[in-house]
Amino acid sequence: MEWAWLIPIFSFAAAPLIVLFGKYLPSKGAFLSVLAIVAGFGGFWVVLISWMGADPSTSGCFTSENTHLLTCDYERSWFNAGVIGDVGSVTLNWGILIDPLTIAVLGLVTFVAMMVQIYSLAYMKGDPRFGWYFAIHSMFAAAMLTLVLADNFLLLYVAWELVGICSYLLIGFWHERAAAREAAKKAFIVTRIGDVGLLIGILLIYREVGTFSMLDAFEAVRTGAMSEGVTTAAAILLFLGAMGKSAQIPFHVWLPDAMEGPTPVSALIHAATMVIAGVFLVARTFPMFEAYDADPLLIVSIVGLVTALVAATIALVATDLKRILAYSTISHLGLMMLSLGAFGYTAAIFHMMAHGFSKALLFLGAGSVLHSTEFQETGEMGGLRRVMPVTAIVFSIGALSLGGIPILAGFWSKDEILVAVSDNRNVTFIVLTLFTAMLSALYMARAMFLVFFGPLKSQNEHAHESPGAMVVPMILLGVLALGFGLISFNWPGSYGGIGTFVYFKHAHDFHFEIWLGAVSIVLAVGAFIAAYLIYVKRSVSLENSRSNFSGILKVIENKYYFDEVYQWTVDRVVLVFSRSISFFDRAIVNDIIVNGPADVTRKFGIAIRVHVTGHVYTYTLAMAIGSVGLAIFVWLRVA
């Protein structure tokens, strides 16, 4: 396992090789990126098998006091500055931390990234920057894998920012389009707001503990060496960073606009990589969140629930297929945060994986539709199952999974979240969570029926199934979206189910709450039936309802005016304040404080230079006048 650092190194190495030598290689070096992530996926299996057979007495491995799980930490000294003034010895280490959380996310990231890259071979074929696309892809995957493996906050933060830079380049890949440029800038700036909080939180932990090591920080929390106030403040600051990356309200506005990037990028960012970084961060630092009175977890619950509910309502009225999926991602990320905030550690990680496979499938399915029809609005689609049967089947599997239909993966993970919320939060939380789950089923059914069912429109008669390089990844992801939920159960001869693999403090078997499961099934199935009657059979009209709720619908269709509020704040507050500061800097600091003495000296010199003629008699006359004046002054004083 100590060689697990090679997993991101493969992709790190592929990126510069493609940039430098891609034009001399077949497919512009894209195969190097694919081979690197395939090697990373193979490394994941090596790590998993090694961890399951590891001996706690092995060097670098121990049973964690926080999780009671086997944890392996392999640390190396990177920089030792010795003694710097009054600061003392400064040592910067890098290392890898391997535990069930690391392994679970490694599997998700490497597999989805591998599927997306294989898919991209066909989807991006013919693009003039084909090689550059795969180079960024490799760097992105490497940064995310480093983030997951990091054993200290400093290395995590470096990888965190590198993920942000790569996402900026991928979202703005088609930078010839103004919309892509603006979306890239928006994503970069909005996520930086949260990153400031993350950085302050890391520095606060370092000041308190004296090291960037995560395990040392957790031990300080466990023993009380880190006070309650500092722990709470640090947890909230870390959560700010998580809110930015995982698009939690009010930092969610960048994610829908990120759809301007190539569709495989959307699958990569919105499924298993960038957006789950925030969820992973909260899960990784969970000992700090649940310590003392666990006040930060209540904040996490509230933010997660509001995010899930608001995003679900927007997804229900959106008409752009990729934006429907984007708001769906925001909603489900909110559910993961809600689960973590309700002490549902296992449920959150389980749903993160089930959602990752299902959402990657849905985005690749959307890409297949766009690749064939060149339409993105659902109103331009319909009946595509007749000409794209494979895409229709796998897309439907993904939609049914996220809609919570038994026995697909999303159903089991959603049930785990419902159980966690029911056990640890009040009735308001559970009612709103069930309502959000119903909306999830409704907007997924709406998207599925609008795109693939009903009559085939004339403009889509030329549509056809996508090539094999695009279809095969969708099928593999479809298999996981269909059957991944089976890891919930303690099968005879198995490892014991996900609750005995990924957990915090206490292992547990998966248990199905009859009443919660029954309610969620009724709501999900009812939502799909309602969507079928509305969008396929057209036996139910929404016109009367729209007129009765026109005010609310206008607010939702305008995405609760978050973008407008941000724009007003920038125009009327930020820019006005900036101009005021600029004026003060220019007129007061520069013109008066800095340049003022120089200007006075210069003007005094100009005033007296008329007396500087260069003639001796002029200077003699001046001396004579001065002498006479001085003599008169002295005589008057004496007299």
C-alpha cells in the first residue's frame, strides 16, 4: 500500500508528455491519458486487496481511535527549514492516508474518470485541441486522486486548488464561445470564496496543533488538546470550502453554468470528481465536526437540506437537459451533506458512490443524445428510444436509480439517508427530505419521458445510436447503477456490507425501515406515474396549475434570482466600494502622502530657478542686497 502514491503519478506524468510530444504520437497522445487512468484503476484494486489483508502490526498501519478502522499512514519529509526566528522548527511532510473512505473514493474516481476518458475518444474526435483536452483531463484526475490520498491539510489544499485550476480549463475548453469563458470565470471565482475559508481553517488548525497532519489534528480533538471553540470554528471554516466545491447554497450558482464545457467534462466534474470533493472533505474531517456538541453538524444539515430542496424545485422546471442534470447534482450533493449532518456517515458515502455512477451515466447519455441530435432543449426531443435504443435503456436505468425506484442503487442509498435523518433529526427534516426525494423522482421521470418517449419528432429522424467507444462506458455504468446497491447487504461469505466497511466509530448492518421505505417507494412510483400521465399520455394538463402558481413558478424559473442578487451586489456594492478605495488610493495616498512632498519640492525649485542666471554679477548683486538687508535687520534689533 505504501506505493499507492503511484496512482496519481501515472496521470501527473501523462499530462506533460501529451503537451510536449502529443503532436508526434498517435491520437495526439490521448492513449497516454487513458493508459494512465487504467493504471490508476488497477492501483485501486491493489490497494483494496492489500488493505483487506493488512496486519495492524505492519509498519504504518494502526487502528484509528476515531473510526476504530484500520488506517495506514505513509509519511515522508518534504521540506525541513530548521529554526526560523521565533517560529521554531518548520517541517513540511507529504504522505498518503489509506482507510476505507480513501479506498471507496479512489474506486469511484478512477472508474468514472476511466469511463469518461474512453467515452471522450469518440465524443471529442476531430476537435482541434484533442490532445490538450486529454492533457487537462489527466492533470485533473491526478489532482483529485492526490486530494483523496493526502494525509495532511497542506497537500490536500495544494491538490484542492489544482483541481480548481483544471476545472477552469475544462469548463472553458471551448473558449471561442463567450458563454464558456464566462462560465469558467464564474466557477473559478465562486469556488475561491469558499477556498478562502478552507485556507483560514487550515491555518487555524496549524496554529493550534503545530502540524498540518490530519491524524494529529484528530488526536488533538479527541484528547481535548484542541479547544471546543477552535474546533468548532475550524470545522465551520472547512465547511465553507466544502460548500464552494460541492455547490451548496449560496455557492451553487457556478455549477449549472459549467454545462458550457464538453459533455464528458460535465460527467467528470458533476459525478465523481470535483463536486464530491466537498463531501469528501467533511467526511475526512468528521472527527472535528462531531466533537463536543456537534454544532457544526447542525449547520451542515440545514445547508444540505435547503440546497437539496431548492435545487430540486429548479430542476423540475428547467428545460435544458444538461441543466436539469446539473441541478439534480446540486440537490443530491445537498442530500449527502444532510446525511453527514445527521451523523449518517456511511449513508453519505454510499449515496456519493451510487449517485456518482448513476449521474455519470446520465451525463454520458445526455452527451450521446446531443452528439446525435445536436439539440439540448428537451422541447426539441422526444421519441428517441426508437432510434437510440441502447442510450434510452441506460439513461432510463440512471433516471430510475436517482429517482429511488427499487431495486436500483439509488433506492438503497436514499433509504440509508432517510434512516439517518429519521434517527437524528426532527420531523421537519424527515418530511422535507421525503418531499425532496419525491421531487427527485419527478424531475428524473420528466427528463426521461420528454427525451425518449412520445412521438419521434421530424428533426430527429436522422438520429442514430452512438459509436461503441461511447456506448460501452454507458453500459458498464448502467450495470453499476443497476446493481451497486447490492453491496448494502451482508451476503453469506462476503465482507459484511458497506456498513462494516465504511463507517465512523461503529460498524452496522444495513437495515430497511419498513415505514420509511414504503413511503419513499409510494412517492417515487407515484411521481413516475404522474410524469408518464403528464408528459407521455398528455391526460393531465398543467396549464391550470401554472396559472394558479404563476408567481411561485416565475421565481423558480428565474432560479430564485440568485444570479441577479449576485450581479446587483457586484455592481452596487463591490464595484462602488472598489471605486471608492481606488479614489482614496489615487487622490489621498498617491497624490498627497506619497507624491505631495515631491511636488512641493519640485514647485519650490521652479519658483526659485528664475534667480539662477549663471552670471557672476547677478550673484554679487544678490549677495550685496542680502548683506545690506541683514545689516539693517541687526541694526534694528540692536537699536
